[in-house]
Amino acid sequence: MKIYGSIVDDETRCTHYHSEKDIIAIKFKCCDRYYPCYKCHEEHADHRIKPWPEQQFDESAILCGRCHTKLTIHQYMRTTSCPNCQASFNAGCTAHYPIYFELQTK
């Protein structure tokens, strides 16, 4: 699986986010490429980010950098760790959901 961006290790950490828990890569809707974060996409892609529409949240678009398990967007949003290897994900990533995912406000 090719991961694009400013990668610093084989668990998908990048120059922008590289804590122990920064181990996911996101398949961007706009280009069908995996990047560790939106900043990597902004630096390496030649187009703007297009967020995933809510009706496509069953798409496998999240990759665990530890074990390379793919998660759907729904699975990822409902957990704090990989269901396969139990590696913890960075809870702070939820602050960036509006960049990656179209969220309905209620």
C-alpha cells in the first residue's frame, strides 16, 4: 500500500503528526490516495481536499499504520483503537473530521 506525503516511519507517522498514536492514513476522496494527514495532502497534491460524503462512510478509507488493517469511515469514527491489533489512535484527530468527512450538523 503506497502512502503519500512526508512520511517519517513505516507506521504512517509524518512530519506534521508523529506521536505514538499517530498511526493512521486516510484515503482521500478527491484522489483515491492515502496520506497520513491533511497537511501532507496540501503539500504533495495538486488539488484541494474533497471530503467524504456521509452516504459513503461505509467505504474502507482508513488504514491502520501498525497492522495495515483497513477500516470503514464509520468503524474509524466509532473506535479509539484498531479492531485488529488494538493499537490506540490519536483522539485529537477528531478535531480534523470536518476536513476529511462531510458531517451533518443536528
